[in-house]
Amino acid sequence: LSYVRHASGFSLDAALRLIRETILNRCGASERSIAKCFRVFDEDGSGEVDEEEFMGILTKQLGLKFDPELAHQIIATLDSDGNGTIGMEEFYKFVMGLSSENIQRAKRSYRERASDAQRSAMQLYKAEH
């Protein structure tokens, strides 16, 4: 990026909104695009994003830089299981603004739609042959 936006003086809520909006604008809101975006944040491929990875990508890829104290608060807020990192479900929950229950519902709905589409394609194939 040609510039980095130093986000000092932000409240935690304002910082979280800015991060969410920036991620959605850059990555999109589909489950697939959010998963792809998560893999960008997960630089070491561990399946978890630590504070250094998260803040590094925010700065390098999204042009956002927060002071260390606010950065720590951001990670602590996103880390709902308290293990010190952000997993895919936590990331998705944050980006989409969903509760855990709604995430499970969204995943079921996605799987059902994919299954329905597969059945329809199979029926169409059988009808043509």
C-alpha cells in the first residue's frame, strides 16, 4: 500500500468497525472469500492468527496501524475462546457480526444449498442422458 492510516485515538468499538468494514470491502462477504482472507492473515498456516500476524496484515495489506495497547484489546475482543489467537470461526464471527449460533445456522444453510445444487445438477444430468 502506498500509505498507512495511523488509527490513533480510536475507541475499541470504532477500531473494530473500521477493521470489519475494511475487511469486508477488500475481501467480500461470502464464506469462501472470508476463508480466503483468513488464510492471508494466517501467515504461518497454523490455522490460528496471533496478534503479530493480525496486526501485521492490517498494516501491510489493509493500511491500518493501531497503537499497541489498542491492538492488544482488539485481539482480546476477537479471541472469544481465550487461547490468545483468532481461529477461523472467531474471524468469521467477527467479520460477519454473527453470534456462534448464527454461524452454525449459516454453515448449515450453506451446506444445504450446496447439497441442493448438487442434487439438481445430478437430476439434470440424468434427464439429459
